Amino acid sequence: MPDLSHLFEQNRLWSEQMRAEDPAFFERLAKLQSPEYLWIGCSDSRVPANQITGLLPGEVFVHRNVANIVVHSDLNLLSVLQFAVDVLRVKHILVVGHYGCGGVKAAHDNLRLGLVDNWLRHIQDVRQKHTQLLDACADVKERIDRLCELNVIEQVLNVSHTTVLQEAWGRGQEVAVHGWIFGLTDGLTRDLHITINGQAALQETYAAALAELETFTPGAPFVPAAA
Ligand code: CO
């Protein structure tokens, strides 16, 4: 058996450190979770939701799968989404992709990896839908970065089209769906400016986000807006 004792040791130290900072932390946490955010991200080990956003346990509800894809028949994702929206009543749903995504690259390159190819087929659909935008890219790296961005935008749309969001908005619940992309090389997150908070402006926001993509180089370093 491989020795995993270091993980238990690290866990013990972490628990001690948390309690040193806030003695009642776990007691409070055990009683209630009321996160404001649902994170839908890639399973990639380099993109951990809590660390990237500096959020504590209890502050973000998380769903991750290969290449952060939202499929309308995925009972796992739909259950997470429904619980987050209807029961936890999260205010923000963050669909977070990342540059250098292996799933997106595999889909782009038509790699044959096995069962996962069927999952990644959804990204090939995105690629096919946006041939023009992708063909405008200077090289393969840019094409893959752009496909990572487009994948986020399409998944934001997919979340917005679920019965869960449609019904929540229908009854006047305040919940917004956002599209972000994370850079592995600088650890920074870029807002792709697709924030959907109701049925009304859905198509306009989607079209504007696509138009904005053309104004910056795919995967370009993030420049924070002036305060
Ligand atoms: Co990925």
C-alpha cells in the first residue's frame, strides 16, 4: 500500500491552523452551509475553486468535470445546479474555464482517447459553431485558447437554458450566471463579460460577449480594469 500518511498529517496541521485563527470555525460550519457561489469548473488539478478565489470552506459550492461542460441530460450537474439554486439559493453561478485545458485541446485536435471522446464531442460542437472566429486566429495555440473561451461562453448559455434557471428567473429569484477563464501561466482570472441574470437580455449579452472576444488576442495576459 502506498503511504498516504503525509496527507493525514497535512490535514491535521490545516485543521489546527484553522482553529487557531477561528476557534469556532468548524462548529459553525458543521451547522450550516450558505454559500453565495456555485462554481462549475474543469476537473484539472491546477484549477482549484477555493484557492483561486480565496474562499473558505462553506463559501463556494463546487461542481467540476472534464472541460467544464454543461450537458442538458447530465443528471449529476443538474442535481448540483438545482440544489444550489433552489435550496442553497446561491446568488452567482461561475462557469470557469481555463487556458491550456487538456480536454479542449484533445477535442480541438480530434484525439482518440476513449470513452471521454464522447464527452468532448460537446466541445467539437462548439468548435463547429464558431468556425469563423476560430479561423481568424493567428496560430494553433491561439485557436485552442479561443476555443477555451468560446467553450465557457457556450456553457454559460447552457446553464441559462436549464429548467432550473428558467424557473428561478420566472419566479423572480436573483441569480446570475457568469463566464470566467483562468490563466495557468499567471494565476489570474478574466471575466469574459457574459453575465446573464434573466431571460430578457440573454441573446444580446451572448452576442456582445462573442463580439468582445474579437477585440482581444486569445489567451492574452489579463489587464485589470482601472479602478
Ligand atoms: Co481543463
